Amino acid sequence: MKLVAEIAMYVAFVVFVGLLSVWPPYTNLDEDRAIISLVFSHAGERVRECRQLSQEELNTLPPNMRKIDDCPRERFPIRVELRSDTAILYRQTLQPSGIWSDGKASIYQRIEVPSGVHALFVGLSDSGGEADFDFVKSETIELSPRQNLLVQFDEQTREILIR
């Protein structure tokens, strides 16, 4: 009798846990909404070009510091803009990481938008210019309800991808 009661309690516990796994229902996004995820990690261009040191400049340096090229470590900030139709969804200037501002700037931003047709524009500048973008991508897309659209920058091909 004791064994039957113990089994019944285990079964009741398993049914209770199973019920909690499906009830109450949870959705993280409304039926008429979609998400655009802006995700990338990219290092901007160097603040100035490398230059070759002259022999006189090399002679003034200690022997262990003598290298022919003088290359700065600091990089430009990354300027990013994401627009849908005429609305600006995201606009930010991302500072490079690292003590000497020589690392990559990273972003992971999720933006909730209405589902439907959108004319997307993505602009990215990594050379310090304030007027124009170095990389642009414009595309008309149709977002279905609860879809997650990914926008990223491919460092190998140096282009903005929308998938």
C-alpha cells in the first residue's frame, strides 16, 4: 500500500511539472510584430596611415624600439544607422574597445517592428566620415508575424547582409 501511494505521488508530481511546462502559454512577441536583429563586431579604420620612419628618426630611438613602420593603434568609431521606410530604428556611434581604442566595436540590438513590407536601409561608416556611409544596403523585405530578421556585417566580403 505504501508503494502504491509513493508511485501515485511521483505520478502526480510529474503531471504537475508537465502541466507547468505548457501552461500558461507564453509568447515573447505579439502576433502582428516581428524582430530585426542588428548584430556585428567590426574594427574601424586606423586613425592615420602607417608611415615609414627615416634613418634619422630610427637613430633617435633606443635599439629595442627601432622598427621601420610607425603604425597607430587607435581606430575610428563605427557609425551605424538602420531605417525602415522613413523612421530611424537605430542610430548610434560605437566606440572601439580596448585600452588604446584599437579593438572591435560590437553590437547586438533587437528592434521590434510591425510585420509587413518594409523598405530597409542600413548604413555603416568606419572611416571617421560624418556625411556619408562607407557601406550601405537598401532592400525591400516582407516580414511575417513573429519573424526574426538578421542584419550583420561580413568582414570577409566587407558587405552588409540582410537575412
